Amino acid sequence: MKRWLTVLALGLLCNAGGHAAGFEARASAPAPALEAQDLKGTPKTLASYRGKVVLLNFWASWCPPCLREMPSMERLRQKMAGRPLEIVAVDSAETAAEVNAYLSKMQLGFPILLDPEGSNTRRWKVFALPTSFLLDAEGKVRYVLTGPTEWDEGEALQLIESMLAELPVQAK
Amino acid sequence: MMLFRILLLSLWACAFGARADLPDYQTFPARGDQLLLWVTSERGRAEPEVQAAENLARQGVEVWSLDLVNAYFLPQLPSSMDRVPQQDLTDWMRTAVASGKQVTVYAVARAAAPVLRAAAELEPALRERLCLLLMYPNLYTVAEPLAEPDYLDLGSLSGLRVKVLQPRRSAATPWLPGLMDHMAQFGASVAYEILENLREGYWARETPTEFEVAESRRMDAMLIRELSSGGCK
């Protein structure tokens, strides 16, 4: 019995350690509006991604931690191909030329949206880059992360999988 | 015996009074009529900042450089700036104004917080003679995603001229209007300038761009321009 309690306690500690990456759970908070254009000038809102789990990432091409986590977001996209997960990266307060200069060096398969005036950055109250939001299929904010992570492994992947598991069977 | 006790008590009282000493700062003397009080960020004084101070002194601008984390043995954290004895800074500014030179205070990042609060403690007539240059000032108390930002209480800044130098490549740039409004609410006369193609702390970056390296070397010219133009002249 004592041995089981020890194992249980250690298990809880590891779990707690896993959350130390900094994901903050939100009680299904309504998401602010997202009104941006992609690099082709097509307007996008959150409604474009309704019914899917969304990883919404605010970044900038001058921000080293943002660029460090980008490859893991691309690996996550490839790993999740065919599943209802949308990765959307909102570039904060830069021009299309600055974003394209970065994309010429890094091939990314997920959509990049532009926020040249920073209006979405302000609406989502983003004060540091990168900041990421995990939204459920109803468009509600479930988790927030300030700072970079490896998106295709560990706690990030676990949280995304748990949110995908909540979807109706036909959507998974 | 009683006399000895009184003597000891007086010595102790004097030692306590001496706590309001001026902070330990580095001087770069010059004969011109401009004096720049340079308060470095919570990361401490970087070599390009020393070189810029030397260059300024060669051009006639005297610099008193204050590294708050070093002067008060504080950890290199933004929160350390909130632990700086404000009275020391107020006395330092008063001493600078008493020199008869035209005084500009240049503070970086979170160091702007104790500098503004110290300026608020000055007599209004002295405060009107000062000009503050704040490089990407951080005045948040709380800045959490999805929540309105909350800023520090600064005290009365009436009559104080403040100019913010904001690197474009900073997460704080979209929030600049709110920051300016906040300082204006306390009575400061505020202005700002965006520094294009630069990041926060561009003079001490691990992987600086070529432009950032070049601008680090031109920091003295940038400050001379600010001292001789607009709000701080």
C-alpha cells in the first residue's frame, strides 16, 4: 500500500512538472475578434476555423524565440494532417515584405495572417512574443502560453490531443 | 556613562541618516553646459553604453552613469527596479540640477519606473527644469494575455517633459499610445519617437543585426540629437 502511495505521489509530481511549461488553463473564455488578412489579401476571422481546434500564435520575424518554435509548429501540422486542427500564425505589427523575407528562408504550410497596425495584438492583449492561444471547436480560449515551446511533443501535444478528443466522433 | 550612551545614539542616528546618500555612479566629466543622467536597464551597464558615454563627454556632454543593479546589489530583474530607494534618486537629480547645467535624465526599460517616481518627488520648479528620455519604458504592474494592462502609479509629473524612444521591433510598440496616455494622466508633457529597424536593448543583443551593431556605435549621436532637438533643449 505504502509503495503504491509513493508511486502515485511521484506520478502526480511528474504531471505537475509537465505543466511547468507555462500553459495557463482558461475556463472556456470567449475569444476576442480576429480580423486579419492572409498574405494573399484574403480576409480571415475565427469563423473561418469554426469546428476545429485552433492553435493561434502571435509572432514576429524579429523575435528569436518565435522563430525557434516555428519548425515545431510545422512538424505539428504534418503530424496532424487530416485531423481537425488549424494552426494560424498572426504576425504582429510588421509589413508583408518583412514576413515574406522570413518565409523565403522557412517553408511553412500553415496560414500566416498579417496584423500590420497591431489591432489584433491589442484586442487579444498580447504583451510579449510569442504568445499562443489554444481554442476549442466553438472558438473559445482554453489555454494560453506566453513564450515558446516545442509544439509537436510534451505538454503542448497532450493538450491539443485532449482538445481533439472532446470533438464529436465524426469530426476527429 | 550617560554621555557615552548619547554619543553612541547620535552616531547610530547619523549612520541611519546617511542612508539617503547619493547612489554610486560613474562620471564622464565634460565642460559643456549639458548633463546627461544615464540610468541603465535592469540588465546592468553594457560596454556600448560606456563607449557612448565616453563619446558624449568628448563632445562636451557630461554623463553621470548609474547602474542600479550594481549600485544596490540587486538581481538583474525588472522587479529589482521597484526596490531602488527613490529618495536617493531624487537627491541625485537635485544634485545634478544644482550643478547649473541643463539636465536630461535618460532611463532604459524598467529603470524608467524609479526615475519617474523620483522626478515626482522633486519640487515643481525643479521638475520643470528636467527632461526625461525613456528608452522603451516598462511601467506595467500587470500585463497578462486577454486582460487590460495595468500601469504603475507614478505620482505628480506636472511640468515634466518626457520623450519616449521606442524601438519598432518590440512587443510593446502596439501598446505605446496607452503608455503615453498613462504618463500624460499624471501631468507629464509627453512625446515619442519610433526607432525603425531596432529591437529593445539593441546595443547588447546576443545576435544583433548589422544595423543594430551600427546603431550601437551611433548611440552618442542619437542622444546628442535628442538633447539638442525639441523637448529636451
